[in-house]
Amino acid sequence: MDKKQAALEATLELIAEQGFHGTPMSQIAQKANIGVGTIYRYFSGKEELINELYIFIKKRMTDTILRNYHKDRPVPENFTQVLQEIIIYMSAHPTELSFHEQYSNSPLITQATKEQGVQIMEPIEELFQRARTENLMKDLPDDILFTMVAGAAFSLAKLYISAGMPIQDDVLAAETDAIWDMIKK
């Protein structure tokens, strides 16, 4: 792992435990086993570090959840498959789930970073647009539909984490079918 990634991973762990304000750069450097000066070679400050961490997590998550995604499949099939991957990923990465929930709407995340995050998630955005074009979704704004879907998926991941429940394929399929049913026409 390179030093920049080590700083990002250390920041993720510490912020999940202590929050943004409770995590000084010196502690990040110590946990990453690098010097504070090294962190400042990569990031101008903690806010820039948080923004890069947000993109780092968003990219890693998206790469994983889209690994089995194929544009040519029917929308409902793609939709439930992506949802299953999100729930599995977030259940396996509770610190990333915590960070995402805390910072996706935080004023610390710049507009440019939010726009970059949307670009990373473009295939999922395209899936929503395809569902809209095929007249498969309820007539609600995309932001609302996306929030409903993400909220349900993240809540299920938190349930799996807190209950220590293993994910069972048949139950996961039923859960994601139910989420699709929530927004389909």
C-alpha cells in the first residue's frame, strides 16, 4: 500500500471511530505509519483529505458493485443485482458505510467532489434513466427515488452488521425485489 492510500485508510478508520473533529492529522499519520509532513505532500489539509477519501471510497465501492453489471440485461435484473452488490459490499465494509452516511451530505464535501462522485456512479445513473425511459419507475424525481433505494439498501446493510447475520442469497433476493417493488410502476 502506498503512503497516500495508507493515509486514506487510516483516516477512514479513525473518523469512523472518532469523527472528523476528533481526528487530528498527527493521529492519522501515526496510524498510517507515515510522517505528518508526508500527509501534507498529498493533501493541503484535513478537508481535502476528507474529499479525496470520499472519492476513494465511492470509486472502490462502485468498482466492486458493478463488477457483474451488464448493460444489456433487463432493468429489473440489473437493478436487483446492483442492489444485492451494494448490500453485500456495505455489510462487509461497515467503516465505509459509516463514513458515507456521515459525509455524503456534509458541508465538508465540496460541490466538485459531489459532481465527481456522480460521475463515478454514472452506470447506476444510466440504469435509472433507462428505467425511466422504459416507463418502469414511479413518477418521482430521480433524487427521491435514489434516496429511497439507497436508504433501504444501507439500512439492510446496517441490520446485517448490527445483528451479525449472515447474508443468505434467497433472503437477499427477496429484499432487493421488495426495494424494486417500492419504486416500480
